[in-house]
Amino acid sequence: MMTLGRDPVVKETAMNEKLALFLPSLVGGGAERVMVNLANSMAAKGVNVDLALANAEGAYKNQVAQNVNIVDFKSERSLSSFPKLVGYLRREKPKALISALEHTNVLAIWAKRLALVPTKNIITEHISSSFITYAAGYTPSKLRATLYAMRFTYPLAEKIVTVSQGVADDLVQTIGINKDKLEVIYNPVLNDAMFQKAEQPIDHPWFREEQPPVLLGVGRLEPQKDFPNLLRAFALLRKKQMARLVILGEGNLRGQLEALVKELGIEEDVQLPGFHSNPYAFMKRADVFVLSSVLEGLPTVLIEAMALGTPVVSTDCKSGPKEILGGSGYGTLVPAQNPEALATAIEKTLNSPKQPIDQNKLKRYTSDEATKNYLRVAGFKV
């Protein structure tokens, strides 16, 4: 198990200052999971944390720590929560407001300005803006409107945190953000709770001893993750050797993926069980973790699998995987949307000795490190 460092708690002078995080909901997505981890870690250091939500529903709600205060605006949509967010800021006057996701970031910026409070706006960007359409399923007109709102609004924030250097560079190129506004803080991915959950047993026959090797994919069933690429690669692999594939996640493309599984004739060796609250136990026991995305910001699942000692194969998509794997001496990168290359890399990984990873290279992804940097940007003394 990786040994995580311990940073000092927030100094007494900041103990009563409030910090707020704003999200649409707690549905199962990468940005939501990161924000929950961040809120929990900040609260553990003694910060007074409010997790403000347009609607406090979603798979991650039961993962919010008891010392994090959930503020539920009970709104059907993020936009309809705007007046309540303004009222909240006027009433509570948090020292800083941290938000995630493009439309939520825009709302947070304007709510702060309308509330006329000294709260520091910190917006976070988890994905390359030039490829938002993949992640959000935007129509061309909605994408243009979103990018226009970002160009007009993002410069008004006090600080823009990106989860990788690749995302930061993309914001400069596509939105025209001043580099002085940007700060790269890697996601708070690794923590003791994750390693503890990885040790929990899983009741799945494919993960028992003396079974064929199992490949694992984790993520929303959406275009960004390009699971059709993984399914096609797996079908090619199965022609050469016995293996199985499990994809954990839920999303709009479930029907299409299930149809493709049948079309490829791999129904007996592929399962899509849906979202699972503890993917770490599967990661630790998988023979290879595969990331097949066409784009990422900073794929947390890749970092988690590496930290758990699972061999990884990833597409060299924009952005994140190369930033994570480059120089680590661990894992394999292949071109995106190339099932032949992906299948070859998986086969080679399955039939090669397991590589040890230098855990020191992963310390920048610990909750302590990320929390310390976010608190510094928010103006808290640690």
C-alpha cells in the first residue's frame, strides 16, 4: 500500500472561514468524484466546508463525509438554482467558491458578481475546452454558445484551476485565457480510503483464482470514453487468446454498446454491470486496466489503477494520459481510435511480467497534496 503523507491542518486563524464548493449534483462522474474527495479532505483538515448543490442527488452522496455540510438548493436544473446561489453567497459570504463543469462555472462567476460579496471565484476545468462536445454531448449550436460564454465569463474569475497542463494549454489556445489566471493542480485522487476499499472482497466469478485474465474499463458510457474502440480491440484479442472484459459505468450509450457486443460475437466474455461505488476492488484484481478514451482532462481511473499496481494500457488522447505515464516507466500508450494497436498493446501487457511502479511518482496525485494547493489558491493558511 502506498504511504500517504500528512500535511498540517489549517491554522487556527482560518478555522472559522468558510469554503464553498458548487456542483449541479452528485451523479457518478469524474469531476463530481474529485470535488467530493476535495471537500472531504478539506474538512478533515479543519476547514468549514459547504458542498452547495443545485440538487443533492446522485451516486456520490453517500460518500460525502459527515463533517461536510451539504447545501441543497432543490432545483431541477443548475440554471434554476442561480437565485438560490446568489442568496447563499450573500448570506454565508464564504472566503472562496470553487466550482466545476463549464455551465456551473459560468453561473458561479455571475452569482458572485451579483451577490456583491468579496468571495474569491475559483473555477476548475477538467477537460479540454476544444473537445467539450464529446464530453457533454452538445449540439454544434450549444457548443458555440458554451464556448462564447466561457470566453466572456472565465476571465472574470480570480483563478482558473486546470487538472493538467494539457487542459491549461488548451484554454489558452481556444478561449484566450491569460496564463497568469491559470494554475495546474492535479486531482486529489489517492487517499487512504481508496486503498482500503481496494482490499474489500468482490463477489464476481470472473475474478476468482484460476480464471482467464480479466480486462477492466471504468467510466461513463458516453462518446468521450470510446468504449466501442475497447470492444473492437477485445474482439481482436479474443481471436488469439482467452480473456474477459468488464466495463463499469452507466450512460446514454448502453444500448449501442450492448448491440455492438452482440454484433462482435463476444457476449459470453463481456459484462457491463453498470455503475459501481467501489471500482477500486475491481481495479486491484484486474489483469489489465484499459483506458480507451478519445479525450480526457486528467483520467483519475488511470492514476488509481497504477497506484493499485495494475498494468495499464491507454490511448494517447488529448490530454492527460501522456502527462501521467510519460517518464513513469509504467504502462503503454497507443493511438486513439485504433483498435488494432489497442489489442496488440493489451496482448503484450497480458503476456509480459508485471512492472513495479515507483510510488513516489504518484505523490502529486494524493489528496493531501491537492488539498494543500487548493487551500493555498483559496487564500487559506496551511
